[in-house]
Amino acid sequence: MTIEKEVLLLLDATLGLRGRGLAFVPETRLLGALPEFDSMTIINLVTGLEERFGVLIADDEIEGRLFATVGSLLDFVRHKVSLLQAR
């Protein structure tokens, strides 16, 4: 399964979208655009990303622009996974 598919599945489950999140594209806005996307969502999403991809996300990495769009989130996850694989 691709990173994009896994992130979309995690977004869909975390936001309780019942499959609607699987149709998200990189340009889909998240923070400020979806009423379901709040501070608790961010905490749950970060935890889910850490568990699913085996990465650690530091508190100082968590900022609004990271969650602006699906694409910005995907870029971040791909970067974190590539750092992990480079070890």
C-alpha cells in the first residue's frame, strides 16, 4: 500500500468520514476547511502517523502549515519516512 493511500485511510478514520476521505487529493484543504479537523484530530492524527509509519514527530514540528492540505501532510510524512529509511 502506498504512503498516500495509508495517509488517506488514516485521515478518513480519524475524521470519521466513512470513506469520503479516500477521495481526497493533494489540493484538498484540511485545517480550517473541514469542521471535523480540530485540535483533537491533530493529536490523534499525529499519534496514528507515528504508530503506522514508525516515525517520531516532535512537538516543534507540529504547526498549521503541516495540516493545510493533504499534499502538505503527505510531503511531511514522505520526508519522515525517508529519514527513517536512510538510517
